[in-house]
Amino acid sequence: LIEGQLSHLDVQLDRAITSLNWKSDSVWEYIEETRKTTGGLEARVSSAKDNVEQMNNIMARWCDSPLYERKEKRGLLNLDDRATMLDARYNLIKQDGAKIQEILNTNLELFKATEDSDHWRNYLDYVTT
């Protein structure tokens, strides 16, 4: 997803290797521009990584409690209000799914990707496995 941005950064850094030195005109502007570019990329990748962790935490909550519980320690499963429990769990997953979709949209923007790109589809495969 960031291969193009890294290539752009490589071209930018190549200028320092091939043509710039400490006495060159505008060397400080070049340094600031490069620092801004690398800092921005690092911040976006770090945010996207944090977002993946947030999605994993959201989904992990689904496993925190069983769908059906026993009335007593050794008794049968409490299925009297199973429709209510099922609806509650479904609503929780539906709400969390909307949050996850928002996070994925944020990552799409952070990576400066497009929804129809192969790179984005590969990323979605990675996130969902």
C-alpha cells in the first residue's frame, strides 16, 4: 500500500546522495521537506497499525462471554431467553461491524489507497484473516 510513497521517498533521498552537500543552497529546506515526508508517512503507518489493533480488540470482545450460559454451575444451558440473548449479540456485532468499517475507511485514507486497487484488496484479506 505504501510502495509508491516509499519509491517517491527513495527518489527524494537519492538527491541527497547524488547532488547535495552541506554547503548546497537550500539544503535545509530539503532536509525539512524530507523530514516532513518521512514523519508523515511514519505517522500514517503507525496510526493504521493502531487501527488494526483496535479492530482486533473489538472482535476479541465477541469471545469474552458465551452466547448462552448455565443457570447454575451444573445445570442445563439457559435457553429460555435465547432469542433475546441472540438479538443482543447480533446487535453488538452489527454495531461493532460499523465501527470496524469506519476504521477501515480511515486506513484507506491513511494509506492514500483506492478501494478498487489490488493492494487494498490484499490488505483487506490480511486484516480479515
